[in-house]
Amino acid sequence: MTETTPTPVLVAIDGPAGSGKSSVSKAVASRLGYGFLDTGAAYRALAWLVLENGIDQNDADAVIRILADFDYEIGTDPAEYHVRVGANDVTDAIREPRVSAAVSAIARVPEVRSHLVELFRSIAAGVDKPGIVVEGRDITTVVAPDAPVRILLTASEEARMARRSAELQDDAAATAGAELKKRDQADSRVVDFLNAAEGVTTVDSTELNFAETVDAVIAVIAATDTTAD
Ligand SMILES: Nc1ncnc2c1ncn2[C@@H]1O[C@H](COP(=O)(O)OP(=O)(O)OP(=O)(O)O)[C@@H](O)[C@H]1O
Ligand SMILES: Nc1ccn([C@@H]2O[C@H](COP(=O)(O)O)[C@@H](O)[C@H]2O)c(=O)n1
């Protein structure tokens, strides 16, 4: 008798910048023994490659050309998160302000989006765990609209700006709020991650601490029949 490997349960989480998507998703994945896929890291890694090659991020044709050389790897084990482009470990470099400032221009190129959407679907399908938490901006609507669990993780702009500033120091802390706002404005012209699509559950963490937010997301997953097709 041949044994079939069950399809991993996909938990799709979208939300604006600083809403806690990465940190909360990673903690949820750890608790459940699931994998974790940070999709923003791929857009950031491509933006890093564009900048490293001295390409103008607004030159869509040049960005599309470099996509063919985009040798990308991401760790989906929440305990071993890493991002590589070719031989370069870019885990930290992709968080630099210059990358954050360039990424929205790259993410609005349709060819980039379709290429990465396919990549995300294949990474999620191949995870060697019972499930995977995939987070980004268009996971509930484009990457995995049929996922059994779909969540919009949100928080007030004030809360998100304060949380992001608290991670940083001095000048970076002072500009983080403005950067976050600008990026959301640019990104929301491409995909709607501010309003929950039909069937998507909103978790608003404005009044919740980190642990309460993780619990709230796990409660949504627990309330869903993830065995249904
Ligand atoms: N409910 C919460 N209470 C307090 N802090 C929180 C909460 N949720 C997340 N945080 C903190 O907010 C900060 C931003 O979270 P995180 O980086 O996970 O957001 P994000 O949505 O992935 O952001 P981006 O889209 O910009 O990458 C982190 O320092 C995280 O620990
Ligand atoms: N599904 C996604 C995820 C991300 N983006 C773009 O990438 C940028 C960085 O994402 P973070 O989650 O690391 O903040 C983001 O600003 C978007 O431009 C996307 O388009 N779709």
C-alpha cells in the first residue's frame, strides 16, 4: 500500500507594515510545529539584488531582466530563519532602510508578483511539517485564497508606528513611522491589505500585547476545521 503525504495546512495572514505579521506568525508556527513563510523577505531580497547591481528600482524592464538571476532561498523552520541570494546571506541586509525604501517599486511590477506568487505556492506545498503559516499582503486573496485559515492581522497606525519605533534608536526611530506610512500608501495601491476580503477573519492587536495576539491567532486556527478540503 502506498502512503500519501498529507497536504500541509495553510494559514494565510495579511496585514499592513508593522502589524506584527512576521513576529506573530513565527511564534504561532513555533507553537503549532508548523513552518513559517515570510513572503515580504522575497520582495526585499529582490530589491537588495537590484540595489547591489546599481539598477534603478523604477526601471521595471531592468527589474524583470534581473528576475532570471534571482537565486533565492528562505528558511521555513521558524527556529532557523534565514534568507539567501546566491551565496550571500541577506537576512539582516534586507531590513536596511535603503531596501525598505526601494521595495514597493519592485513589488508593483506585475511580472515580479506573478513570479513570486508561484514561488510562494511551491515553497508552501513542499514544507515538511503538518502546516505552514504564510504571511504578507496578498496571501488571503491571491497566493492562497482557498486556504482553510485566512486572517487579516491589523493594529491602529499609531500602535504600529510606536512598536516599530521602539525597535530602533535615534534617527532611525524618528523616521520609522513616516517610512511605514509611506510604504503602506504605496503598497495599498497594488493590493488591498487594509480591508478583510470575504471569509477573512480580522485580528486587531491594537489593545493586545504580543502574547495575547499570538493566542488570538491560534484561537482562530483552533476554531477552524483544517481537515476539510
Ligand atoms: N500585539 C503586539 N504588542 C506589542 N508589540 C507587538 C505586537 N505585535 C507585534 N509587536 C511588535 O511590533 C513590531 C513589528 O512587528 P513585525 O516586524 O512582526 O511586523 P510586520 O507586520 O511583519 O512588519 P513589516 O511588514 O514592516 O515587516 C515587532 O517589534 C513586534 O515584536
Ligand atoms: N505578499 C507580499 C509581501 C510583501 N510585499 C512587498 O514587500 C515589502 C516588504 O514586506 P514586509 O512584509 O517585509 O514589510 C512590502 O512593503 C511590499 O511592498 C508584497 O507586495 N506582497
